[in-house]
Amino acid sequence: MKVTAIIPDDLIAEAMELSKSSTVTDTLKIALKTYIRSQKLKELGALVLNEPLEFKYSSQELREINRK
């Protein structure tokens, strides 16, 4: 998809430096993927806080299962 966006040069330059990308396109792909991942992690964290994980087995039971 082609997109036209007005982004400050210094912001692009810093993002390119940090991502070690040689093109603006690669830099933006990395930035968007990273942003999406961080948002999904936040959502997952909120889900775990609202509904904590329950474990079916104790640590000892898991050890025994893993040794089989």
C-alpha cells in the first residue's frame, strides 16, 4: 500500500538509526510491527490482571509429567 505522510525528518532519522534500517520503508515497517506487538502485550497483560491464570497441575505434578 502506498501512503503519503508528513513525518518530521528528525523523527525518521532517529527511527532509522535505532532500527538500523537503510530505508524509510523498512524503518516504518519495523516501527509499526513493534508498536502493534507492544499494544497486544498491553492487552494481554490487562486480560491476565482481570482474569488471572489458573494452573491445573502443581509444580511437583508437572515435574513428574515432564520426566515421563
